[in-house]
Amino acid sequence: MKRRVVDEALQEAKIIGVRNILALRGDPPRDEEYRLDTEDGEEEEEVKENNDEFVWAADLVRYIRRRYGDFFCIGVAAYPEGHSDESHPREQNYEKDLPYLIKKVQAGADFLVTQFFFDVNAYTRFEKTLREHDSEVFRKIPIIPGLLPIQNYQILKRTTKLAHCRIPPGLLEALDPIKADDEEVKRKGIDAICDIIREIQAVKSQGPRGFHFYTLNLEKVVGSILENCNLIPSAIPAIDGEDSATSDLPATTNGINGTTQKAVNGISQLRNPSDLPSSRRTSITSNYLTTTSNEFSSSTPNTTNTASSQPINTASREATWDDYPNGRFGDARSPAFGTPVSYSPCSLPCTPTHARSLWGEPTSPSAITNLFTSHLSGQSPPQLPWSDDSSPSLSPETALIRDHLLTLTTTRNWWTIASQPAIDGLPSTDPIHGWGPAKGFVFQKPFVEFFCPANDWHDRLKPFLKSSSISPEISFYAGTSSGRFESSESSDAVHAVTWGSFLGKEIMTATMVEEVSFRQWCEEAFGRWEEWARCCRDGEARAFLKRQGEGVVLVNVIGHGYRDGEGGRLWEVLREVVER
């Protein structure tokens, strides 16, 4: 990152009164990650300028401290189970990270925030090691455990995979039988996180004990955890200089930059000795995940929103929080809608080395078609560049429409990346399609999303979908790498393609397709063509994949028939157009 970008961000933070800074190294620069030679001297100089000043988080901490003294209260990341940049790490050991963590603290860090964890023993062992370390730099520094509230089973599995975080067998055993019922998973998850908090509270602390929640922009589970663990203050503490309900509480100093810490019912607040502006608040990290692959299954829906007959205006949207994440197929109007959790924008689900082992370095459309065909047939590779999960086989639901997907792939080189069949009122406990509470019924409209050659879209598929005989039955969304967008729908149209009816509840929508989320996914999906190209060492393969990304259209086609006898109509339409 360029120094001027850091300076601009820090200066803006100072102007608006932000005092707490979490200093992270972040992702390696893309060229460094892929270890590719730059193509010209200008780009090489830019990469050099980006990398020289800030290589490690300690460099950023040292720079902030040198430029701004004690104005900012600086936090840094710590990893109770060890840190790894690899998607498939061979070894993780927090003891190997300690030299780097020591440097960050010695550079001027005021507090540590940990990666989330579910193994309490791993955390307590980690904290004990830090407190007793011979360097003594961790003796009094606040260490804030990071906790991830469990929103649903699939997000738990994906986030722990990304973070290389161990899930204790007992937790998995408790969740596995109820993994299709988000409400039950949340209830069990609340109990699990509360147990973790109580176990940590039982360990003697050097100062007031605080916790950091990775909320996914979903506050209701966090609220339940705070209530159950009695972590909610009886009154909101006043800012320094005002009457404070916590003025009689002892304060501790970490001995580095004079930062003091007070606790209110177990919630720690980091403060500098100087007066704090009223705008200063401790932030809560928010991330979330995406699902975009042929393995998509409504038995693990991305989001569940209560349907409303009233339009939601901007003001009410900002004041309304959902119970469930709103990911790739979620409601873009929700505060829980945002970019996917990944280690960089448009990143692949694996490292460059692993990407080459999975997908090779193709130089022809037929080579890509072979990858998709093998994947759809349940063979290697287990995941594609547009997958965020590496299940050993396709989901049982996808297997039901495998032949339709293979027809699109092998006949016209239309490469499918997400799909689902039609479902008409199956029990919510159905082993393949079921989701949500028991004693309910689930429904699905069929849809498929795929890349197709631009000439096929313009000359063959689009005219057919827009014809008067077909358009009443089908809706479509299409986008290109250049940002061009087309749709059969108005900009405010929202298509519920997975929903459920449950005892004592309003209709719940689990999967939605609409313009805002589709446009956002287009940027991500086409970015993955570029990322895949940059993984390749062969120049011909890099050039080919870049051309492919620029020469295809991403199309999502929804069939509106889902009742018995109607569900196959989408596939009949697509078969007709590919075989014309």
C-alpha cells in the first residue's frame, strides 16, 4: 500500500475523531502473491513503492506511532491457533507467530484482538503463553478474545475453513442433526458461545475482560449472548469529562503508551488519557460469506427473511436488522448484505499453487468445458473458481438436474456455476431439499446461472428468451466484465426462488435473485477470471483466460413454473435453444 493512501486515511480518521485503529497487514499485493514478473518498468516501480514501506503490520503500527504519537489507540491481530496465508496450510503453530506479535507490540500496539475460535483450551493456552513470555511485552496488554456468533451451519463451516479454525467435535456433533434448521442452530450456537465466554471469564485476567464479536452485520444473536452472559451495562457509560457511572472502577495501564482500560459489566473500553470526542466508539467487525457454485442447495439457504407486504424505505431499512445473513442470493436491501468474506476482493477459493493443481492452465474453451464436465460428473476437480466450498461431491440436489447442466455445458460451452430444481411443497425435513423448522413445507423455482459466449447470448439466447411465447415463463439477468447489464425485469423487481411455510410463522424467503445482488456478483465473478489468469505461469494460458473473461456473458435464467408438471419447463426452454 502506498504511504500517501495510509496518510490520507489516518488524517481523515483524526479529523472526524476516530481514535481506535486496528492495524492489519491485510492481503499481500497481488503481484507478490502470484509471484509474476511485471510487464513494464512503471508497474514494477509502483509495486516497489507499494511494498517497501509496509511489509508487515508492525511497520504500519510503527509508522502510525511515529507520525501521530499517542493520538491513536492501536490494536493488532493475534491468532490463538496460529496464522496461515495458505488455503490448505501444512502447519499452524502460534509459537511461530510470536516473534511477529512481539514486534507489533514493541512497535506501539495498545491491545490485541484475536481471530475467532471455538476451542477454549487453545485460547487459554495462548493467553497463558503470552502472559508468561520471557519478553514481558504481553504482561499487562489487553487481550480481547474474538468470538463468532453461530448464525447457521454453512456459514460456520465456511468461516472456520477460511480462518483455519478448529471446531471441537462436541460442537459439530450437537449441530449436525439440526444443520438444516437455522433457528435451532442459532439457539445451540448461542449456548455454545455463552459457554465459551463463561469459561474465559473463569480464567484470572490481568485487567477487565472484554470480548470482540464478529457480527456478520447480524445483531440479534449477539444481543442474546450479551443478555445471557450479563454483559450488558445497566447504563451507557459517559464519555470522559462527563458524569460517568464507571468512575469508581479501577483502571489498568498496559505500560506501553499509557492507554487505560475500564470495564463495565465485563465489557472493556479502551481509552487514551486525553479527552475523547463523543464520536469515538469501539467498532464491531462485520464480515460475511457467499455461496456461488453448482453445489448450491436450498437445504442450507443463504438467508431467511420475513416477507413483508410493505415497501421498505431507506430510513426503515437502516433501522431494521435481519435474523440471517444476506449473501449472494440474499436481500440487497438488508443491512446484512455486503461483500463476501474472503481475504481479498474477487479472490479465488484457494491459493495460486492449489489453483494450478486443481484447474491446470487451460488454453482452449474445450479444456474449460472438460473441467466443468468432470466437476458436474462428480469427479475432479471438487471445486471450480466460482465455488466457495470444496465438498467431495456434488450436492444430491444438483445431481437431480445434472443431465440438464451437462447439456448446456457440452452442447454450447455454457459453463454453469449455480442452479437449483423446482420444488413444490416438500416437507421441510426432506433429506435433500428440506430446510428450516420441522412441520413446514418448502418451495423452489428452478434457476440456472452460467457463462456463455457473447455471440451466443446476442444471437441465440437473448432473442429466444425475449420472444413473446417464452418471456411470460422466464426472467433473466445478464452482465459482462465491462459492466454492461441487461434484464427482462424492472430495476426494483425481486424474485423469491426459495421460500418456506412453517407452523406459526410468516412465509420465509431463503433465496432471492434481483438486480443489485446480481450486479455485485458480476463484478466478483468476472474478477475471478482475472484471478485465475494471474495464477497461471504460462503466458498463453494467462492471455487466454483474460480473453475468455472478456468474451463471455454471465446469465441467470429463472423459470416461474414450480408446481408439479411445470418445474421442467425451464430446462425444456434451454434445451430447445441450445439445440436449435
